[in-house]
Amino acid sequence: MKDQRPDPDDLLEAVKGEAHRSKRGQLKIFFGACAGVGKTFAMLQAARQLQAEGVAVGIGIVETHGRKDTEELTAGLPELPRKAMSGNGRPTTEFDLDGALAAGYKLLVVDELAHTNVAGSRHAKRWQDVEELLDAGIDVYTALNVQHLDSLNDIIGGIIGIRVRETVPDRIFDAATDVVLVDLPPDDLLSRLNAGKVYLPVSIERARQNFFRRGNLIALRELALRRVADRVNSDVRTYRVSHAIKTVWPTQELLMVCVSADRSQERLVREGARLAQRLQVKWIVVHVDQPYHGDDQQARETLLSIALAAQGAGAEFANVPGQDVAETLLDFARKRNATKLIIGNPSGRRYMAFRPRLQERIARADPEIGLILLGVDGVRPLVKRKVAGERQNYAWSLAVATVACGLTTTVAAWLLRVFDLSNIVMLFLMTVVFVAIRLGRLAGAWAALFSVGCFNFFFVEPTLSFTVADTQYIFTFALMLAVALVIGQLAARLRSEARVARAGERRASALARIARELSSAIKLDQIVSVCQGAITPLFGAKVVLLVPDRKERLLPTQDDGLIDLSVAQWAFDHTQEAGAGTQTLNAAEALYLPLRASMATRGILAILPDGTALPNNPDDRRLLDACCSSVALALERIHFVEVAQDTLVRMEGEKLRNALLSAVSHDLKTPLTAIRGLAETLERSKDIPEEDRNDIARSIRVQADELKRLVSNLLDLARMQSEGVHLNKEWHSLSEIVGSALAQSTTLLRPRSIRTSLPADLPLVDVDAALIERVLINLFDNAAKYTPSTSTVAIRAAVSGDTMYMVVEDDGPGLPMADPDTLFEPFVRGKKESSIPGVGLGLALCRSIIAAHGGSIRAEARKPKGTAFEIRLPLGAPPEIESETVNEQAAHPDR
Amino acid sequence: MNKPRILIVEDEADIRRFVRMALEKEGMSVFETTTAEEARLNAGSRKPDLMIVDLGLPDGDGKALIREVRNWVSAPILVLSAREQETEKVEALDAGADDYLTKPFGVPELLARVRAQLRRSGTISNGSTTSPVVKFGQVAINLATHEVTRANEPVHLTPNEFRLLTALIRGHGKVLTHRQLLMDVWGPGYAERSHYIRIYMAQLRQKLEDDPSQPAHLITELQVGYRLSGLEIPEGNRTADP
């Protein structure tokens, strides 16, 4: 933990780093209606102009497609080497992001923003590369066609009949510093095309005839112009907002896009993005999680991709659990104050014409809400909706339902001998209820039908035939079927609701538990163990926490060979998720999520799939995100606790240091002055009587001894402060330490009488002998300074329980202070302004030494007079000593 | 009788000077060297009776010098060290030094240590003892019969206590490190178990010292080792004092 304490210089470095990072590069997009309008040309011209002004301009990647005029423009600009890659087995070259980051250009030209990178590159898309360049503070010039804009993708696909797969999120376009429209009237473009001056990508080349119709070009041009106009409009608005202090804000409206888990719904998200951008409102994509859709893996994946698309386009995504779609949506809309709802209107055949459509129900329930209906073509995803396993599952449940009905028939046939036919009906109803509860709605409905059939066939006259003699049984059948269906539906709903509730409850309680455990964590180890203990079982994946050290390098908190530190570091540096299942470095085995807290990114949570897949349903992802924020908050909290403690310690240390300096400088100067003066006296005066000379020499020695004691104390204090308290503990005999201390203090204490009473059987104590000796010397020193020479100094020791008591006492004048404990504060002396030397450091040092040994020291006045210092030291378990095999003969051979 | 020859290895001029003045006043001849290199040469050519070596030398480590010189010089070596060099002191003693003085030290202390070392080396070089009985204070030990008496009363020692006492007697006047004593008395397997020696020293002091907490003969050198001081060897088996 200690290693993570930042020192001020490191902090300063980090702040500088942040400041540097915040200097984001500027993005200029050269925007055109379609290929051939001259974007690359305009872009290179602009770059050259900047180069002429002295800016370090480089070409990141530009495809000239062999056009002469363009090639001439690139001539003067240094071009970065491309990276050789193998895409789909074919060797190819790709934009080298790392090279570009390292090259040190102020501005880079990176053509074709919508390009999809060769598999194996760091990012899936070139616009992500550009983002990273911008983050690194490099300005970028790039080119983009209108059909590659995400939100316009559908419209343009509809107009020109070609759907482009390479799209760029609108937020990149909107966040660009500058957008330059490169415009060419359609007729000019057509003539350029006919002159062969336009290079076309393969996909469009095929559709050349269709694509370059005049009508298409006009439409594309209009879209491009309008999109740029929108941007200019929003620029103006931003300017107004930032320059007028009291602009009236429009009420915060919310646009809500309601989706189901179907590929076709991605269009809704794109439309939503466009509309939200137009209306300048926030927007949210909502999916109602109906309980009986819970197990469909395919749907879950689709939903996740919709959620990611929505978040990528700047929306919030919410997966709201609920039974009834209309009610749940309305509830949510009211709660979030959404005024406009976008709903897909499926164009396929309606299966249940009698039921009101979703939009009708919403409109009826709340006429205030604005509804926007968008036709979603019933294009089913290429993958079949139901996986084979699911189908088997249904077949199995239907089989079980059939068997159950068969069994009921057998039992009923036997019971019919005793009971009436009406009871048999009840028996069948019960079977339907059980089947519905256990196996779901479809099996329930099947059981209802089958039961009616069985009842008719086996029990109604004429038996073993579906014909019915008594017409009133027709009524019985109808009632029985209706009741069975209703009960079955209710039972199935009950079951699924219980399941939803259980799942929700599981998530909520898991999150609550994690939050609770994290809130009590005050050490990194505790957070690590929460991650292991609580988060790991939640997702069935291994979770490893990585935290940065002082130099912002990530270190895993536990060793695991599967962690790819370079990916983790990237995710940390860019505060973006990376690894498996993301758009960045997705060849990695694990998923790396940044732990964002309010002040900084505090680390990375690595999720290692443990045999199973990574958490991929939106609920799990949200739960995971919630876990990440909790962990990030906990990490941030311990960080600040450390900073606070550190500051406190530093302040205390500062105070102490200042007091020490002033006291020490005084106490060092006094003996030094005396020594110097006395030595100079010896030096200068020729004829000093022998006796005086001896006196002077003795004084010098006494002063030097005083200096020696002071220096010893300072050295011990410094050692304890700098090394923390590092004790060189060994099992020592107390009498040896006392003896050694007394031997050093006898000259000082003389002529006071010294009494020791140390029992012969005192156990060994585990102490740092040099420091305990220092304590005793300081106490003797104290006694020598503050007691008259006639007094007695006594040292006693005794053991009581698991404590060793040691007392150093004298019969001097006693303590001058009311509160003896203040004696142990640094620089406190019993008598102020006395001539007795010393900085009041001795007792303070004693206290720190004894405290470091886990003991205590206190002073008390003796009756009738004198002072006693009592030291308590904890007794450990002394090491074993092999008992000596007593061989009397060896010692006393004569006995 | 020749003057005892003392070799001082110390880089601080003032310390060298007062040590030389004190020793010359005692009638010894003193050679000064300031570096380990010079000391090596002088230790061979001057044939000193005693070397005083500072542990912190400008051109090398005092311990290394001691270890090297110990191979061919039998004269006692007295080490000078600063207070915080506790482990260095132990290492120097283990390397072959005989005693140490902690800076700052006084002249009387220095002279006492020098005299003790010279006396001791004289005894050893003089060869065998005529009488097996040695004494310190009121304690008499018969090394042949293993009899120990204190104020003429027999004292019972366990075999290990006796072995420890004889080890101290053999190295009397010298500082014996915990390690050296443990190896000597208990064997190599016990070299790190210094608590053994503390227990047995306490027992010896109880049995042999007048005031065990302020011992006069079985002296503790805290965190370094022990020394036996004040050992009297009967007339006839020691050289005359210089």
C-alpha cells in the first residue's frame, strides 16, 4: 500500500500529464456527397499550405489511386511507412497507428475515415485510430462521404440501393473541430466521371450505372449540404450558449426509442440518433424485457449489439423488465419525462388482428405522448430465430405434456368406476395447470387441447370415437378448453413473473452485497477479495483487478498468466474498454474495463472467461458496469484516505521537524561555543597554571560528552523516523541490557548510589537491545540531571502475567508537572529556561521506542518524594532451549 | 625489553595524532598509516605488536584488511568504529579482530584496551602454563580438574557452563562474538541461536559474579558478544608488562 503513496513531485508530473493529455488534437473533416468530388485533393492542398507555414505535416495514409494531380500534391509531404499485415491470408498494408503516434508530426493526413481496418489491427475501424491520434494531441485531416454517416445510412441505402457497411458514428462528425464541404455540381461530377478521372471502390463500380444517375447525385448532394447546414446551425447555437450567460434553456425533452430484440430494429436506433440530433434532445433506447424471452441466446446477442450501437451513437440504453410492453413503456416514459416515442411498425402480416397494436394502446393510454411510427421491414435476420436446441426443448415439453395427459386418461379410466364424469373434467384441468406451471404457456395450451380430445374420445358417449351423442357435451368441451387455456396462461405468467423477479432480485441483492462489502473496505487487499469473492461468482468468470503504481503503470493484484498487461494499459490510458468483445484489441482473451471514478481512472477490471462466454446480455453488462463503478469508487476512496493520512503525517512531521531544528540548533551551539572558547583559551594564553589548564581540559571533555549524548539520541530518532520503526529484535536478557546501560552511565550517575534488583529467573524478552539500552541511558541521564548527588537510583524488574515491568526510580525532588504524561512530548522539559542541557528529546525518544515494542512507559511521583518511570513490555513466548543432559562427571570429575 | 610497536590505520589526522601522542607517552613506538594499502605494506615490514584499525578507510573496507592481514599477522588487532556500525563490528571481530572501541572514545579507555591486548598476546606467545589454575576476582578455576571455587567455596557448573567459561578464559581480554562462542561451545548447528548464550551467561553470572546485574568480569558487549576481563594468570606463565 505504501508504494502507492504519491509524493508531491510525482503528483505534479501526473497533473502535467493530464494537462498534456487534455490538449486534444483538432479534427478537420473534408466532407463530400460522393466519391470523385475532390476531397483528397482539397485535403492535401490544405495540408501543403500548412506545411508552407512551417507546421510539421505528415501523410498517415492516402490512396492516390494513380491520379496524377493528387500524386503531385503528395510529393512534398513526408509519408509514414505502412504496416504490413496479412488480411484474410493475403499480404496487405495498413495504416500504422503506433508509427504515427511515435512519428511526432503536428498534423497527419489520414484519408477515408470510414475505412474498416484489416483484422488484427488494434482497432476495428479507422475512425478509432483517428480518435487515438487526437487523444495524443495530433491534429488530423480526413475525408468522408455522406453515405458513410451512420444516421444517414438507411436513407441513402434506400435512395441508391446500395447499403454501405463502413459507417462512422455521427458523434465523430459532430465533435470534429471543422467540417469542410467539398462540393461539386452533379453535372461537373458526371463529366469528370466520364473523363475517367474518378476512382470508384469495387462495390460501387459494379453499380456504377445505377449509382451515378443524376437523380442520385442530386439527392446525395442535398443530404450532404443539409447535414453540414445542421452542423453549422448547431455551431451557432453552441456559440450563443457559451457567449450569452442567460440563455433560456428549453425544457429537457427526452426522445425514447422503443426496440425489440430484432436486427431490423437497428434502423430505429439510427433514426433516433438522427432525430435526436435534429431536435437537440437527449435520447434513450428502451427494450422491454419480457420474461418469456429470457432464454433466447440469439435475441440476447442481438439486443447487446443494439445496445452497443445505441451507446455508440450517444444514447442511453435501458433494459426494463415488464410483463406488458405498452404499460412498461408508458411507465418508463412518465418516469423519465419522455415526450416522444419512436416505435417500429412491423410491416409483416398480423397474427392477432383482434388485439390492438402497441402504438394504438399507447396512444389510447396517454394521448399526450408524441408517437413516431417507423416502418421496419420484416426482414428477418439471416440466422434463424430459434436455435435447434430451443426447438428440441419445445418438442420435449410438448412430449411431456402429451404423456401427462395420457397418464391422466389412464388414471381417469380407473377412477371412473368410482367417480362421476364431472370429477374427471376437474382431473384434466388440474393436469393442464401443472403442465402450464412446469413447462410454460405453449405446453399448457397443447395440454388443454389434448385433454379435451382425450376426454371426448375416451369418456364421452359414444366412447372411443370423437362423435358426440349428447349435444350438451359440446358446451362442456368449450368451457373446459376455455378454462384450461385461461388457467394455463395465468399459471405460465405466474411462473415467468416469478422468474423475472428472481433474476432481478439476484442482481439487486448481488449489487447491494458488493456495494456493502466495498463500502467497508479500507485497504486494497479488501477490495481485491471483494472482487474475487462477490463479483467472480456473479458472472461465472474470473475477475482480476489491476491498479496503477506511481508511474501509472498497471500491476495485477494477483498473478495470472492470462492477463495481457499491454491491452490493460491501453484501456487504462485511454479510459476505454478493450479486449474480447469490444472494438479495440479484441484478439485478447479477456475483457478489460476501465474503473472510472470522478477524479481519475483508478484501475482496470479484467474479466477472464472461465470456460463460459463473457457476460453478454445487457442486464449482465449493466450489472458489470455497476460493479465497476462501485469498485472504482472504493479505490478512489482509499486513494483519498491515503492522501489525507499522508498529508496529516507530513504536517505533523513538519511541525516536529521545525521544533526539533530550533531546539537542536540551540543545544548544539551551547556546548560548541563552550568547547571553542575553552580551546582558544588554551591556545592563546601562554602561562596558565597547571591546575587551571586541567580544569579547562575537563570542561571541554564534559561538553564533548554532552554533545555525544545529544548526537546519539538524534541518530536513534532519525533512524526510527527514516526506517519507519525497524526493530532489530532478538531474545535478550534484561539484566545484560541493564548492565550495559549502567556501565555507560556510571560516570554520569556518580556519586549517586545505584541499586538493582533483577530476579535471577527473569525470562528473556524479544527486544531491540540497542534501543532499550538507549531508553535506560536516557532515564539514567534524566536522573543524573534532575536529582541531587546524594540520591539513590534504583532499577527493578518483575514479571506479572504476560507483561514485563521495569521501573527506574529515584528519590529526588519529584516531578515538576501536574500531568506527567506531557513529559514524553518532544521538546518538553520539566523546568523551562534551566541551565541543564538537553532538548527534551530523551523521554520522547523513550516513548517512541517502547511504543514500537508494543509496550508503554509512564512517569509517576513517588511518595514521599522522587520519581518512578515504569516501562511495560509484552512478554512473548521465548524460544525453546534444549535441556542439558547433566553430566556431573564432566564438571566435577572428582565427585 | 623492546618498545612495543603499534601500527595505526586511520585516515583522520587528529584522531591519529592524539592516539599517537597518548601511546608514545606510554613508551610505545607508533607508526601511522592512512590507507589500507599502506597498512598492508607496513604490517609486513614493521612487524607491529598491535594494530589499531579504523573500519571506514578511504581506499577500502577495514574488515577486508583485517581478514587479509589475519592470515600472516598474529599481533592483536583493535578496531575503531562509529556507533551505528554494530553489525560491522561483529563482522570485524569474526574476521579476526580482537577488540573494538566505539568512537568517540577516551584516552584512558584506549590505553587500557591496548595494554590488555599486549599483555594477552605476551601470555599466548610465551607458550604453556605451568599451573592449570586461573583466577578472576574471587573465582578460581582449575582447568585440569574442572574445579571451580568462589571465595574458596566450590561452585557447581553444568558441562555447558564450564565449556562456556573455558572458552571465555581461552579468549580472555578479547571480545568474543556470540557466533564464536556458540560455535565453540555448542557447535556449528547453533551459530545463530544467540539466546542460548544469553541464558548460560546469565547463569554463569549468577554463580560467579558478586552483583550479576553490574558484572565486573563477565562483561556484556551489547549486540556484539562478551569479554572476560580481569583474568589473573599465576606468576611464571606470563611475560612481564612492558
